[in-house]
Amino acid sequence: MAEFFAMGGYAVFVWPSFAVAAVVMVGLLVASMHTMRVNRAQLAALEANHPRRRRRGETGQEAGDDT
């Protein structure tokens, strides 16, 4: 088992590269989640400010209006 972790003498290069790759991947995940939250909030604000338009050919009853 110790030979595996020593990586044939290249552990000094292998394990830090794994660590750097893991940090980069976690950073990308965090950045993506943050961007997703910001975009969802922006979309919710836009939808709240601009109600949906009716499509062509829809009547009031089909579009959900009570008129």
C-alpha cells in the first residue's frame, strides 16, 4: 500500500496535481451554483415585472383570464 501512495517516487508530483485538480473542480462547482442563483433571482424579478403575454389565437378563457 505504501508503494501505491509513493507512486514509484513521483508522489511529489502526482498528489499535488490531484489536489489542484480537486480545488479547481470545487471552485467551478461553487461558481456555477452562485451564477445559477443569481440568474434565477434575475429571472424571477423579470417575470414579476413583466406578466406573460397571451399567445396569438388564445381567448381570455384559454389564457386563464376571468373575462
